[in-house]
Amino acid sequence: MLKLLRETTPAHVCAWYQGHEDENRPALVLARAYHCRVLEPQRFASDFFGHARLRRDLRSSQHRATRDAWMGAQCISATCAERIGAMYVALVSNLLIVAILKEGIAAPMLRWMDEQTGVVCKARPD
């Protein structure tokens, strides 16, 4: 059955299942950053930073200071950071959503093994 699925499933789904998807595509970076901004704000503050454009002169003190301050963090463009900010403001302007976010568990992950196929499954019900 799994062989039949693999042979008849679109290539992009097979690539995702096999782990060959590019994790740093702009759309995925935006989605990952927005997810963190909404559900894990502390992680967003430490793992992402938006910067207009670092100067091309790598010897500039401003470039070195910015690079050193955010070592290990994911750099997102200023446009991406603005977009995330605007989407977040729009989201929290809805009082129902704010109530759901306050009472919910941030990013719960369910994992199980399907008994019939033996495939490990996971889902995020958020």
C-alpha cells in the first residue's frame, strides 16, 4: 500500500515526506516567524530579527554590532517583519481570538503510530 501511495502521490508531497523540502524558502520563513510571533512570543524575540539591510561594508562597526547581537538568530527582511507585525495587530484586534490564545496551550503537538500501516503520524490542532 505504501509503495502504491509513493508512486501515485504528487512529487511535492513525496519530497516533503522524505525531508527534501527547502526549509528556508521565503514563504516558510514567514510562516515560521509568524507562528512564533503569535504562539511563542519569547522565542520570536530571541530567534528572529528584522533588519532593513545590513551595510555591504562588512567592516562597518554597525554591521559587526548587529551581527554579533543577533548571532544564531534568523534574519528576516524588514518587509517580512512589517508584514508579521501587521498580521499580528490584525489578529489581536479580534477579542475572541485573544481569549482563545490566552486559554490555549501554545503549539501542542500530537504524535502517534498508526496501527494498520505502522506510519508515525503527527498533528498540530492549533
